[in-house]
Amino acid sequence: MGGFSGKLGPAVGYMWNGKWCLRSLPSQVRNPRTPRQMATRDAFRQQVQLAASMRDTVLHGLTPAARQQGMTAYNLFVSINQPCFALAESQLVVDWTGLQLSVGDVAPVRLGVPAVDADGVLTVDFDPCRGLRRARGNDLVRLYVYCPDLGQGCPAAPVYRRDKRVSLLLPDAFVGRTLQVYASAEDEHGCGSPTAHAEWRPEAMAAEAGDLPTEAMNEWPSATAVAAAMEGGREAAAAAPPGPQFG
């Protein structure tokens, strides 16, 4: 007999982590709907919506770690990124600089200053961090560009760590809007790294005359900061509470 979804008498069927589960209906549902509880629910709902708008990247970057913790990738996304979320006048406020779309022990990369040319191609140099533990030239580097104004993202084709540069032709709707740029590394076994971040703003167009800014090296965080981020990412993934589960 196969699984089912929905209520059946005093039981509820549902799927979680690819497995059919069955639980009894609660005899009494406590739902006080206090202002604080409603605000928490609203914040959680908007966090889920953000994760869903980054669906493919979140699933790829967080599923392996999430499975080890017995949760979904979306749930891990919400758990490890709680310090990046706040609610202001019922609207989710996001600290885009700290958002983690992947976790793992592989050495991350460090992003330089993104540039967008007249054809709408975003290019960014990155420090491959070859001096850090678990950094190999044939690691893949995945770039993801997210436009908060539109609630949409776009991935670039993966490049190798040794390439030190990645480019992406932006969708027409992205041009002229503030963009959040994320990058993570992945080894041959599919293990990931913490997420690196950079930002591109429309006002930067005037300063971009074709070549990438030579001062990009000065914008990279220190190797010490990257190593600290790796350790923090491991601790966050290990300590993430199961919390509410969702697909």
C-alpha cells in the first residue's frame, strides 16, 4: 500500500524527506494568535518565500548538510541565516552580506568588485584562496546573482577555481538594479564551501569603463576572515535545530 497525503479519520499522511509518514491528529490545537506569535509566523513565511525564490541554488548548496541533520535544505537555510533576518513593519529585512547559500569544509573563494559592461555581462574576479586547506585548482566555483527588487536569481555556468574569473550575461530585467552576488566552491565529491558575497549597484556603471577595477584586490576580506567564516559555517550547520519542516 502506497503513502497518502491528507487527513484520514484520526490520522494525517504526509511526505517528509522523501518518506511517507503518518501521525495522529492532535486532540486540541493551541493557537493563541498573539501579536508576537503572528509576527513570528509572518517572518517565517517570508523567509520560506525567499528560500523558494532561490530554490535551485539553495537545494544544491544545502541539501547534503541538511540530510546529515535530518532536515530539508529550506529548513537549514532558515536556521543558519536567522542572524540575517529581521522584521520591520511586517516586511522581511535581509542582511544580504551574511546570507549563506551553501556550507561545507571546502575552502571558499573571495570575490572582488563585480563589473557590468554595456552588453549586460557581469564579470567578477575572485581570489582562489589556494593557500587554504581543501582548496584545489579543479574545484568548481558556482556564481549566483540575485535581484532583490525582482525576487529572482540567475546562476552562471561553473568555472574552475584556477580560472580566477567568472562572467554571466544578466537577464534584461536585472540591468540597472542592485544585485547581490554569491559564490561557493565545490570539490570533486560534491562537498561545498561557505558562501562569498559581493554587491553591484547601478551607480557603479559610471565608474566601469570596460576593464575590471584594479582596486578589486583591496576589497577582498582577509584570509583570516575567510577561515573564520568556514569555522562558523561548520558550527552553524551542526547546531541548526530541526525546527518546522517544509519542502
